[in-house]
Amino acid sequence: MSGLRRILGGPLDLPLERDGSGRFLPWIVALMVYIAALALAGMMALHGAAERWQAALAGTLTVELPPGDAARDDAVLAVLRATPGVRRADLLDKAATVKLLEPWLGAGLDPGDLDLPRLIDLRTDGGAGFDEAALATRLAAAAPEARLDDHHRWVDPLLRTALAAEILGASIVLLVGAAAVLSIVFATRTGLAIHQGAIEVLHLIGARDTYIARQFQWQALRLGLRGGLLGLAAGGLTLAGFAAAGRSPSLAGMAAGLPRLALTPLGWTALALLLPGAGLVALVTARVTVLRSLARMP
């Protein structure tokens, strides 16, 4: 009960709140938690985007043929539809092909003005019954000029970029945690120096190092939780603002190429764990710092 009272703001035996050693610590922790929350949200958004890219292209291939030979197109379709593991093979008309090019060439194109290749949208079951190498061989026999595209050459660079960004985000979180630890160590050592006289008196009357460490660790926990709550609230508001901007018609075009920052309940839970994490880091860091410093005292 006394420990809970200390966490919630009850008095400590040492007057730690009246010195300036931890005055700025909650703000430092708040900034660190805010940065960590944004980095974690970015990592989860990129991971979700990479999973969606893979899921959207799973079992999807494209066959590209030169234009102008309807008999050859029919022969290729027959080969594809007879291949084990192929669920569907659809020849796209010119209008559908032009629509695919609109993001690069703009809207309003006339299909008759462009000599476009013929595209076949191929859907497979993705299981062991489908052999892509055997399909490529059969396709080459039916139409040597046909090209089978499994989209890996487009998706793999995106996945590698997403992975690199996730590693960068994890590195930011680790650096932020290290900076928070150093700040807590500095604040704790400053408090030890300020109260050195009182600590020596406590030693003389028989107080143990663990008793003195408890004073500093509970104070660090309170300050860490205050800062963590502030930083987490600011991070949540920022992410909510990003999500609202993505749903706004006037701002949706600006973020069209960015991954969605809308988090799942599991993602919000992971962000919420930053608050107890900040408090725990502050408590453990302060305790270890005090015990090591007192062990070096004569």
C-alpha cells in the first residue's frame, strides 16, 4: 500500500521533489516516448503495407504478348487454362490496359491511338500443384515472344526498402531508449550529489543501500510515468491526426503513396505498453545507478 501511495504521488522519506535534479526529466521522457511511439507506428504501418503487397500479388501473374495476332492469343489462353494450378486466365481488352497506364500517362487516352501489348491476367492457386517453370516452358512453345511476369522484380525492391525502414525504426527506438537511460542516470546522480549529506546521516544510523535506492527508484518511477503519459498522449493525438488526414478527401491525394497509419488494436496495445515500459526503465535505471554509486562510497 505504501508503494502504491508513493507511485501515485505520496511523500518520500528524502525530499527529492524539492530539488531540481528531476525537474526536466518528465519532459525528456515525454519527448523520448513520443519519438518512440511514432517510430513504432511507422514500423507497424510499413510491416502491414508489405504484408498487403504480398497478399495482393500472391497467386497473380501476368502474361505479356505483342499486339496483332488474335489466333496466337487464343492459343496462349488455351495453354494457360489447361495448365494445372491455374484458376483463371483473362485477356484484358485495350480499354482495361489503357486504364492501367493512366497513373503514368494520364486520363483521357484513346485506346486506338496506342499500339499496346496484350496482357493476360493469370490467377493460380499458389499451391504445390502449380509449376511456374513448367508453365514458362509450355508458354514458350506456344508463343516464343510471350513473357511471363511474376511481379517479383517490382515487389522485391519494395519489400527490401520496407525492411530497411523497419530496421531504421527499430534503431531509432533503441537509441531513444538509450538516451532516456542516460538522462535518468544523470538526474539520479545529481540527486545523490544534492542529498549526499542526508545520505551519509542515514548510513550512520544504520540505513541500508537498498532503502536509499528505494527513495530514488520510486521518484524516478513517478517522473517516468508522468513523462510517459504525456508523450504517449501526444503520440496518440499525432497518429489520430494522420489517420484523419488520410480519410480527408482534400488531403488524401498528398498521402496516396504512403502506407496507412491506421493501427490495429494490437498495434495500439503495443504503443500503450510504452507507458509502463518508460516507468520500468526509469525505476530500474535509478535503482542500479544508486546502488552502484553507494557501493563506491567509503
